Amino acid sequence: MKRDRLIGAVLLVVALSAISGLALIAAFIFREGVPIILRVGAGQFFLSTDWEPSLGHFGILSMLGGSLAVTLGAAVIGIVFSLGLAIVLTQFAPPGLAAALKPAIELLAGIPSVVYGFVGVVTLVPLIRHALGGPGLSVLAASIVLGIMILPTITSIAIDALQAVPRSYVEGSIALGATRWQTVTMVLLRAARSGIVAAVILGMGRAIGETMAVIMVAGNALALPHSLLDPVRTLTSNIALEMGYASGDHRQALFATGVTLFVIITLLNTAALAVSRRRAGRRRVG
Amino acid sequence: MQAPRIVVQGFTACFDGKPAVKNLDLEIFPNERLAIIGPASSGKTTFLRSLNRLNDLDHGFTHSGKILHDGKDIYDADVDVAELRRKIGMVYAVPVPLPWSIYDNLVYGLRLAGIRDRTTLDERVEKALGYAVLWDEVKDRLHEPANVLSGGQQQRLCIARVLVLEPDVLILDEPCSGLDPISTGKIEDALVALKERTSIVLVTNNTKQAARASDRTAFFLLGDLVEVGPTAQLFTKPTQKKTNDYLVGQFG
Ligand SMILES: Nc1ncnc2c1ncn2[C@@H]1O[C@H](COP(=O)(O)OP(=O)(O)OP(=O)(O)O)[C@@H](O)[C@H]1O
Ligand SMILES: [Mg+2]
């Protein structure tokens, strides 16, 4: 009894220090970043494309647009391939293949992002340059690389969501004369919808926060993209690229960029959580 | 007697090479209620799922022999399996409506069959609910979620959503196993009315139900059809010792 309580207390201290560590980091970022937003003006900071730290111009709209573009691109690619993969693995592949492939897909998540970026620079970027024109370093290249990087996240959560759909729904549908494919679109995807949406949102959260691979393939130009072939700079890339020499207001503006990212990702994760909670709440038996 | 609707000839069904139904010969006639009884693992479910080719979903399933539906082997390569499953409608032991409204559950099969006309859908729904003895209980709440119904109502809904398709054969796998006597009675009543329209194959673990609610009874044991005959005769004067042993409770 006494030992239980001791262990409980120790674990509580460990847990609290981990959480308070995170809270401290968050507080630090906000303390460093928020004042400059107020000084520059939120409108100016978020809606101006003029980023010229040496002149004191801090507008992050180009980077916001860049992050948004590559994240949406990655989401599209991630959705198409992950959903396809999850559907095939849970519905059509023999059970052995699915059991073997799922861990393999999850392994992809463990590959360092610099490797993805490197492969992208060496193969994808020249391919885009030759086939489609432009510099190759582009929204498209970043979207594809990010799409592949978030594939394990989305696939694995989507597989869980599809597997959570009772097998009796599938059999019931097929016994009523539905083909496998009709069952997928009309029963499975509908029943697993919230899990899949949550998976995609979490994937987007990962994509928008990714840095290294994006720096390598996105081109890092400071301008709003007008086509998929334009180079862009994302919020994360900008912090990583400039933090080495930034000081004073510039440094604070980079922290403010971090605050922006922090808020976006928190919102995305909260949305994902809310969507999957709603699903849990709606399920009932009997 | 009329020509049989289903003729099973030397049909064997295996999972991973192990036979679950062995060399089965059986006929199912129009307008009859055939009960199938037998202890656990005797191949009853396997046989039913062979009739609408649901076993095809199982990667380890293989079969030999024939099952003729109106003279045509249902395992022929040119059979439209979706169409077959509409003609041979199946009801499971545990009622699982799809997670939609009552109405959407009922018209799902019709929509799959390409029927979109609202009046036709509504007519077929009302008729099927009537046959399933459910119309009065749900007519005012067709657009509520199906899972708010009681277990017995859900089972009748599952019967109705098969009946809207106007199947030739209705196969039911222990449809009353989780239900109270009143719901069971309603389902048995529905079967009486239904046999005017379709053949009924009723698998049941409850020999009393087989005695009450069928015209003929087949006794399965370990994948073999031991005996099949008119229900009254099979229950009073079984020709096989194994049947008799089962009926007096020697096993299962
Ligand atoms: N999908 C399957 N994969 C492997 N073996 C199976 C499968 N379905 C059934 N079997 C086997 O086939 C045999 C017959 O099973 P079946 O379900 O047809 O019996 P049943 O008569 O319906 O029994 P119960 O009264 O318990 O429902 C059993 O030995 C079972 O283990
Ligand atoms: Mg069974």
C-alpha cells in the first residue's frame, strides 16, 4: 500500500515535470513572439508579403501561403494514396499481406526527414524541371515529398478506422447485393468517415510542421506562389533558414512565426480530436 | 409437388482444406419452410452461406459439387453474384442494421438494384414491413436511426430489408437466438405468411422452433446431412438412430 502510494507520487512528479517543461517552452515562445506581433500590428504581420528584416518589415503572408499550399498539396496526395492503401489492405488484400504491410508502412515514418528531402532533390526535382518546366524546386515537389512523409500517419489511422467498422456491416451490405466496391463507398467510408477525417487532419498537422525536407525541395523563394511549379518558403523553413543570424526584432519575428505555427497545429490537432470524439460519442450498441 | 427451386448435388464446402459440409444432396421447394437443425459446428451456417455465395469472401473457402438455382449452377463463372444475393436473401443471427435510418436500411438493396423511383421504393418498403410484421411499429418513424429499435424490431427490420428485394429463397441463420418469446412468435408468424411467396430455410438451434415453424426438417451432424423429411415425421419417427439421439438430447 505504502509503496503503491510512493510509486504513484514519483510517477506524478515525472508526469508533471514533463508537462510543465512543455508548458514552459510554450510560454517562452509566446513571451518572445507575441510582443512583436502587437508592435508591428497583427494585420501587417499576417497580411503583408513584405518580409525584409533588415528594414524592419515583418510580413509573413508569403510564408503562410507557402505553408498552406504545400500542406494542402500534401493532404491531397496523402488522402488519395493513404485511403487507397488502407482500403486495399483492409478489404481486398489477403490477410497475410495486410499483416505484413502495415508494419512496413509504419516503418516509413521512422525514416529521417532529411532522407526524404535528399531523395526528393536528387530524383523528383529534376524530374519536375524536365517534365513540367520551372526550377523544379516547387510547391509540387514539396507537396509530393510531404505527401509521402505523412502517408504512414494517415494510412495507419485510416486502417484503424476502417477496421473498427463492424464486419457485420460489410457482410450485411454484400448479402443485400452490393459489390465489394459499392460496400466500400456506401458503407465503409461512410461509417469510418470521422476517423478518416481525423487521420487527414493529423497528417496535415505533421505536414505543416515539417521543416528539413521542405527546405530541401521547396525552393524557399519569398513570394506567394501562383502555380504548383513556383518555389515557396514555408513558415518552418523561414525559421530554420534565418535563425542562425537573426537578432533583436528579427529574432522575435521568427518566434512570432513559431507562435503562428503553434496555434495552427494546435487547432488542427484539436479539430482531429473533436472529430474522433464525436464518432466515439455517436456509436451505440443494441 | 412443384419443381425444386434449389437443388444441391454432391456439394462439399471446405475451409483451408477442411470440409465443413460434406457431399450434400438436398432439394428446396417453392413455398416450403425447411428447418435445419444440428449441434454446433455441423455445417449449418456454412451451408447457408454457400447458398448466397457469402463464403466467397473467405480466402480459405473452396467447394465442389453443384448448387442449382432454377436449374442454373450458382457457382458458374457467368453468374451475377450481386443479383444472386438479391434472389437468395440472408438474415443473420445477430441483427445488424446499417448505421443509417430505418428507411435507408430498407431501400439500400433496391437502390443497389438500380431502383430509384420514390413511389416504387415506398410501396416496396411498406409491403415488406407488412410481411415482417413491423409496419405498425415503425410507420411513423421511418427516418429515425435504425439502431434505436429494440433487438426484436431490428431483426424484423433485417428480414424486411431482405424482403423488399422479393427474394426466391429466404435463408435465416438462427434468427431468434437472441430474442424473447414474443419477438420470436412474431417472426415465426411472419414466416407462415411468407411461405406463400418464397422458400424459407431456417437454421435453428431450438428444436421446438423447428417443430413449430417448418414443413420439413433436415438434421446436420459434423458436416453430413443425416436425415431430411417432413417435420412431423422426423420428430416423431426419425429413421436414423443419430437423429433420435440428438432429439432426445444425447448430444449437442
Ligand atoms: N470462415 C471459416 N473459416 C474456417 N473454418 C470455418 C469457417 N466457418 C466455419 N468453419 C468451420 O466449419 C465447421 C462448420 O461450421 P458452421 O459455422 O457451419 O457450423 P454451424 O452448424 O453453423 O454451427 P453453430 O450451430 O455453432 O452455428 C466448423 O468446424 C467451423 O470451425
Ligand atoms: Mg451457425
